[in-house]
Amino acid sequence: MPKITFVNASAMPGTVPQSAAEELEPLEVAVPAGTSILDAAEHCGAHVGSACGGNLACSTCHVWVLRGYDSLSEIEDAEDDIMDKAFDVREESRLGCQARLSGQDIVVEISPESLQAWLDEHPSERKKAG
């Protein structure tokens, strides 16, 4: 089974500088091939936003794939269209609800907008971070 590593799985926006993302304790999980990044995040507790429930209607699950990008499922036109709504889109950007793992390991950084969306979806955690 491929492994996905979230380098900043529990970061809290405003409490950790973006440049320090890789200094956080990474979270690693093995999942079956074909699993989306969002499903893997939900399985292991990584803070990836999912305001639309993974239905390709928002960009809150925006992540940057640091390693293994080419091993992921192809970007469809619909994902590319929704990506236009995301902030700080880079060459390594993907929507976690659409990017599916093949048999290779990947390393992911959760974008600040996604971390903020996760906090907005979990108000009790936002209070703790407060």
C-alpha cells in the first residue's frame, strides 16, 4: 500500500509560519491505491478542509504535492476549473478530493487556505487554537 505523508498535518493558521511547515511532526498513513488525498487525510486526522464534502464544488482541499506528483491520477478539466478558485496555486497544486494515489508514496503540504477551512469546519478545534 502506498504511504502519504502530510508534513504539516496539524498546523494551525496564524500559529506556525508557513516556512516552518516542514518542522512540524509529519503524519504518515498507508492507504490502498486509488484512495484520494482527502480520504487519506480524514482517515488519519490531517487537517485538510472539505467544505463541499469532497464533491468538487470548492477549493478548500487544496494541497501542494511535494513528492510523487506524477504518480497521482490525472487532472481532469473540472478539477482544473475549480483550482481557479484556490489561493497560491502552484505547479504542484492538487485538490485533495480529486487526486488519487497510485502505488507510489507521496508527500503533501496542506495549503494555508485548506488548514483555515478545516478550522472553520471544526469550531471546537478553533477555540483550542485560539
